Amino acid sequence: MTAESAVVRSPLREFSRRFLRRRVAVGAAALLLTLILAAVLAPWIAPCDPAAADYAEVLAPPSAAHWAGTDAFGRDILSRILFGARISLAVGVLSVGLGSVAGVLLGLAAGYHGGLVDSLIMRCCDVLLAFPGILLAIAVIAILGPGIDTVVYAVAVFSIPVFARLVRGQALALKTALYVEASRAIGVSDLVLMVRHILPGTLQGVVVYASLRVGTSILTAASLSFIGLGAQPPSPEWGAMLADGRSYIGVASHVTLFPGLAIFVTVLAFNLLGDGLRDALDPKLDRR
């Protein structure tokens, strides 16, 4: 046994070692961090006011003055993309956050208690999963009305059953583990067993799936805005920008090109990050 192998690494250090060896995932994380910083600093780094119209520069192509060109109202597209990153990232993170919290609680209760509780929760999840995600989101928006706040709730709703099923499966396996049985034998309450002994064992899968789900949520939110059910004009949300520019795609393709690239790159980065987190968190996938 070498001295290096004899050193006991902490879980965080071991995760960092595995994650940093995956260069694609590290690059995706760096790209997302840059995007988040750009969104936070948008009021200071954006070259123009995203709502300021300049009718002398309508549909102007990319140039030194406007790096991504202008739209049909002469608004700077780069500035709108930077401010739109705030909306798209917030929608993706908030919707997944709400969906994951609700799904984890439901899945934990279903997996631990079983019986009638499990049947009721899982049948409700089956009903939600029977609908395509975008149609379920449209149904929620039809009830609550269009708007970016409603999109967050709508996207969160169709995320709940997937998280619930994921956590339920892991809870079913963990509740029969020896350390859980020993804790139960000495009188530990059900709530403490679920929160302190079972929940931590389910978080690995939740973190990985949540990172993948953020990209899907951003794409879904953009789709809803594209058909007029999400962010409303003049909001610089990326899907709404695509909707505004589709009429000019034949004469000024840059109006839709750059918002589309922003969506593509962001969703791809979240997917690559999710793959890297999965590999780093699962010791069986460690190649060294």
C-alpha cells in the first residue's frame, strides 16, 4: 500500500478529485459560472438599456456598436440576452428547486411508510406523468393565467413526480439498511429516521437529476414564452425574443440566432454538468 493510497480523503475532497478529472464537466461549470456572473452584473456590463428603442437602427446586423445586432425595435440584442439570462436562469433554478423539495418530501414519505400512503402518492404521480410535461405546464398556465411567475409553478408541477419516484426507490432500499434498523430498534422516531438517516442517502441522485432538470426547465420555459404563455413583451426572456424575431428570420436571422444560441449553450452546459456530477458522485464509475 502506497502512502498516497493510505491517506483517507474526506468525501468532499474525493468528490473534487473525481469531478476535476472530468474536463468537459469542469468546462461546463466554468461556462455556467460565467453566465451567472454576466446575469448578475448585467446592469453594469450590458452595452445598452435592453428596453431602449432606436428606430434608426432597426434590424441592424452585428457590428462594433451592436455585437449581436438589433431587433425590430432597434433594441440591442446582446443587452437583452444578458438581462434575459436573469429570467431564464431564475425560472430554471426556482422551478427545479420547488419541484425537487416537494418531490423529495413526497417520495420520502411514500418510500418509508409504504402501504396506503405509498399507493396514494404514487397514483397521483402516475396521473401527472401520464401527461407530457409541456401539456401539463400549459394546463397549469390555463388555470393560473400567463406570466413568468406562473411558468415557475407550471414547470415545478411536472418536475414533482419524477423527483418523487426517484427518492421513493432509494428510500425503499435504505429503510431496510442495517443502520436504519438499529436506529429504529433503540427507539429513534420515524421523522428522525427519515431526515437524518434516509434523506442523506437519496441526495446524490437528487443533485444529479436536478442539475439535468434545470436545462430542461429553461427549455420548457422558453417554449412557453415562445407560444405566448410565459414572459410577456417587452420582457427580454430568451423564448420571448425568439417569438419576436421569427417574423424576420428571412431578412435578419441574427434576431433569432443569438437568443437560440443562448438557450442551446445553457441547456447543453447543464446537461454536461449533470453528467460530470453523476460520474463524480458514483464511485463505481471512477476509473482510477
